[in-house]
Amino acid sequence: AALPSVRFALETAVVGLITRSPSALYASALGRGARGSVDVAALVDGEDDAPAFLPNRVVKLKAGVLEPERDAARVRDAVRKHYKVRVDANRRWSREQYEAFLSHLNGAPLDFVEEPPFASSNIPAALDETLTETDWSPAFDEAEVLVAKPALIGLERTLALARLHKRVVASSCFEAGAGLAHVASIGAALADDAQGLGTYAWLAEDPFAFEELLDDGGAAFDVGAGEEALRAFAQRVFERRHHDH
């Protein structure tokens, strides 16, 4: 089997060849229409508080680096700043640490927690790493959200999960801008949700210039402009290769 990143590159290349609008293709595969704009969930490092000035409505706080009490305080602070908050400890929490985190939330609402060590009745749970480890299990039905990383599980599987589950969120794996634009196109076909595209802010350089396709100060991705930019980018790459040979 091909490496996941290679498979994703091949899948997106094929999609680029057969359609001018990947989002419309993905949406039609799901029997729905694509949105013209996709909200971006900002990504906040495991030691930082969410900045007060982000235009994004949704933030994903990386957790598990600091004490659970401190992570809970970061959530409360972000909620005070009017963000909808997602939490991902990258499976670092033990049961005891997660219990400590929950006990210090003081009722602060969470959009979801990725891969919690146990289910809690009032905290929506999401699956992330589990999607790369097994095809389907009862846990998928029990989870409120599936966080699908097309670069790891492929386009086809992401769409298959979206057919089976009510809430699938697309998320990047620190791809460069062109890969991010494809993840955004998939996001445009999924439920109306902020998608995990915030990694763009961490790219040292991006020849595709993903950031220039965001509006509202970085809160939303313009799907039409993004797909046009993908076609132009592919043309530039092709012409450069042609020229080099």
C-alpha cells in the first residue's frame, strides 16, 4: 500500500484532472451541495492561551503539556473570550489527569475533546488517531465527532466516513498550502462546521500562499478562489517541470 501522504497526493492530483471544482465533486459524492466558504478553527499551542484578538469563532487548544488544572483554566479563559473550544491532548492524558481537567472546567462548555481516556456524559468526544487504526468500530457510532485527516486516511475514506457519521470534521496534518486547500475543499462538502485548517499559520513558507485565500482576517477560506488558485498552482508546477526538462 502507498504511504498515506503519497496516496493523498495521488488522489488530489486525479481529482484536479477530472474536475474544476473538487468541493462540488466531494459534495455530490455525499448527495449535498458545497459551501462557498469554510470556517477555520484556529490552532493554539499546548502552552499558550488563546489570543484575545483572533477573528476565528472556534479554537482548538492543544493540551496535555501543562498540568490538567492549567489546561482547564486555558479552556475557561478561551470561553470567556467568546470562542467555541475544542481540546486535543494527543492521547497524553491518563484517566486521573482527565478527571482533574474535567473537575476544573467549572461548567465551561466544550465543542468536543479528541480521544479522551474515558467517556463523560456532558463532554462530546471526538475520534482522531483511532480512525487511522481501525476501519469501523462501535466507538465510531458512540463518538459525537470524527476528526478525519485526509492526508492520513485518504479522500475516499474521509468521504465514506461522512456518509456513515453525522458530524465529520476535516483536519490537516501540517501539509503545505496546496494540500490544505484540498482539505478545505473537502470541508466545504462536510457539515457546516469549522474545519481544522489552522496549521497554515505554522508554515514557515508556503509557495501556494494559502493565507491569501482567507477572508475575515483568517477566519474563513474562500472555496471558489481556493480552487482557482489550485488550478493556477498546478499549471505553474507543470510549466516549471516542462521547462526544466
